[in-house]
Amino acid sequence: MSITPGDFRNGMVFARGGDLLQVVEFQHVKPGKGPAFVRCKLRNLRTGSTIEEKLRPNEKFEEVRVESRKYDYLYAEGEMLVLMDRETFDQILVPAEMLGRQRGLLTENEELTVAMNGDEPLSMELPLTVVREVTFCEPGVRGDTATGATKSATVEGGASVNVPLFIEQGDRIKIDTRTCEYLERSKE
């Protein structure tokens, strides 16, 4: 199906010159002089790079259907991750770099959402929040809580997260996977 920049929606994927581009942000601009254009931020799904462009509203692109599927992470095989489809139990290999900095939060049997174009995985991500055990952190200084100070802690999977001073080794914490930031101590 053919689309123009006037049809853009956040998250939409289209093909251009052999690349699959996802619309991250877009804005229709009508300057006082000259023709209208669409200013957009696009992410290349194959390379992960982000670019900003101005497109003419009459340009045509081919829309690409992207399907999100649930997979379980089984294990790492070198620089590849072995994932299993939750419905068909088929296994696929996906490059670990596709996760970016979320890689340090990945643990075995974790559920991942993988964006697929046919049989080609385009991107994958963890759930919005995960609960991880703190495997290492320096002991906090008693009574030093008024400043909102933080310290670095290592969690399951190897990621480093800034946590409040009262967090100790062995505590389970909730982490925002988009920013790798501490949210709260887990009740689980």
C-alpha cells in the first residue's frame, strides 16, 4: 500500500531505498513562504540509527506490515540470542546488539516482544518494567537519606543502575527498561 508523509502516524513503518524506516516523531510545517513539508524523526529498523529529515508531502512510500510477536529468551550463543516463539515453540537466532542497552537487564526465560517483517526480526524489547535482584552494591551510610543521593548497583544480567542509598545487596528492585532507571523496591 502506498502512503505519503501526510499519512504518517507514530510507530508506522515504511520502505525507502531498501531500508525499513519507523516514524518516531513527525510534524506538518507550513511556513509563511514556500511549500509545506513534513519534519520527521525516523529510525532505521535494520541499523538502529535515527535520522531527522524534511519530506515533501507528495512523496510516496511503500507501507510495511510489522507484526509484534512474543518470544522467550532461552540462552546466548556467542553474540546471538536464542529465542523461542511462545505459540509455535520455533526457535530463532537474533543479534544481541538489537537490544541495545537493555541487554544488561536480560535474564533467562525473559519475555521479549519482537517486531517481525515476515520472518525477519526488526527490533525487540523487554517489558516496560522488570524486577531484578541487586547482586552488588556498596553499603549505604546510615542516616544519609535527606539529600536524595544515589549509588551504583549491579543487578542480575549485569546492568549498572543508580539506586537510593538504602538499597542493599539481595534486595529486589523494579527498573524502567527504557531508561535503565530505578523505580522502587519490589514487593515480590
